[in-house]
Amino acid sequence: MAEETATHATTEAGHSASAFPPFDTTTFPSQIFWLVLTFGLLFIVLWRVAGPRIHNVIADRRSAINKAIEAANQARADADAASAGYDVALAAARARSNALAEETRQGINAEIAKAKAGADAQAAAAMAAADVRIEASRGAAKAHVADAARDAAIAIVARLTGQTVPADDAARAVKS
């Protein structure tokens, strides 16, 4: 048992001799040296190699983005100019169509006025002809009424008195 205790003590001492190296205070100077050397090398590699590459990639991306923004602004300006040109052309087309519609409207109104004047002239001529016919019919009707009154007067006198009255006397009597 005594041997076991000595062996056990030796193994514990052996463990303390082979402790975790970063926690071993005897290796601190070499650890600090390698830390500074590694940090320095990494810093130089990042500063001289990776840094410029990253900077170039960022600059290229920024340049591409700025070019795309400029192209988009130019396309927007072109689209605005095209839209303005379209609006101007549309306004001109509207003005032409309105002028053409007005010209057509005036032409149709002139044709309507001409047709109306022709129809009025025809109506006036037809009315004049009708007035002439009416006047002729009145004259004929008056003559027929006068003849009928004369014949009636002759017939009435002949019936009442039994005498025949000459046609001229009866016509004078009817007129008076």
C-alpha cells in the first residue's frame, strides 16, 4: 500500500509536469513571441494582400452600381422625353381631329342651310301655285255660286209668280 501511495503521488506529480501548455507559465515568453509573430504576419497579409483585393471588389461594385443608377436615370429621362413627345403628338392629333370635326360640322351645316333654303324655295313656289289654284277655285266657285243663285232666283220667281225672268235681270238682282 505504501507503494501504491508513492506511485499515485508520482502520477500526480507527472500530471502537474505535463499540464496544459497555454496555462504553463514557463512557456509564456515563447507563446507571446509566436503570438506577436503570427499576428504580425496575418496583419501584413491582410494589409498588403486581402485589404487591397477587398477594396478593389468594393470599388468595382460601387462603380457598377453608380453606372446602373446613371443608366436608370438616363432611361428615366429618355422615357420622360418620349412621354412628353407622345403628349405633344397626342395634343396635336386632338387639335387636328377637332379642327377636322369643326370643318365637317360647318360643311354639313352649310349643306343643311342650302337644302333648307332649297326646300323653303320649293315650299314657297308650291304655296304660290296653291294660292293661284285656290284663287282660281274661288273665282270658279263664286261664278258657280252666282250662276246657282241666279238659276235659283229664276226658279223661285217662276214658281211663285209663274213668270220667267230673263237671266240678266236675275243676275243683277243677285249681285245687288
